[in-house]
Amino acid sequence: MISPRARGPRQLLVIACMVAALAVVFLGWYAGQTVRPDCVVGISKLTDGNGSTLPDVNGQVWSDEELADRAYKQAVDSGRCDPPRARWKQWLG
């Protein structure tokens, strides 16, 4: 049987290894997330007197987030902005 004194350092080592493994997994997940590089885009929308957004020519009402996403995609397509990429690639510069 292993004495309690000998068991303590081993348990501490196992716990430290598990924490390190979880940190590596989390860092890998975080680094692999797709992010947008810094890019400034402008959006505009028309509203009525109450502040409600008016539909576009096709009858669709766009949210601010949808308008920003659409403007970013147009900027990427025209070459004014870099496309989204993995976070770790931004870390490299």
C-alpha cells in the first residue's frame, strides 16, 4: 500500500498535467476561431418618423448587424478589406 505522503505528490502531478492539457485544448480552440481583421465599413439606412427601419427596394428590412455584415462582404469582394481568417494567423502578423 502507498503511504499518504507518497500519494500526495503523485496526485498533485496528475492534477497539474490535467490542468495543462485543458489549457492546451482551450488555447487550440481559441486560436482556431475565425475572426475578421480590423476594417472600417460604413452603413446607412432609412427610417420613418418613429425611427422604424424602412424596407429596401426589394421590400426587405435589414438589421444593423446584417447591414454591417453585408458592407463587410462587399469590402472584402472589392479588395478593400482582408477576408476573415483564423485568430492564430493574426497573431503571426
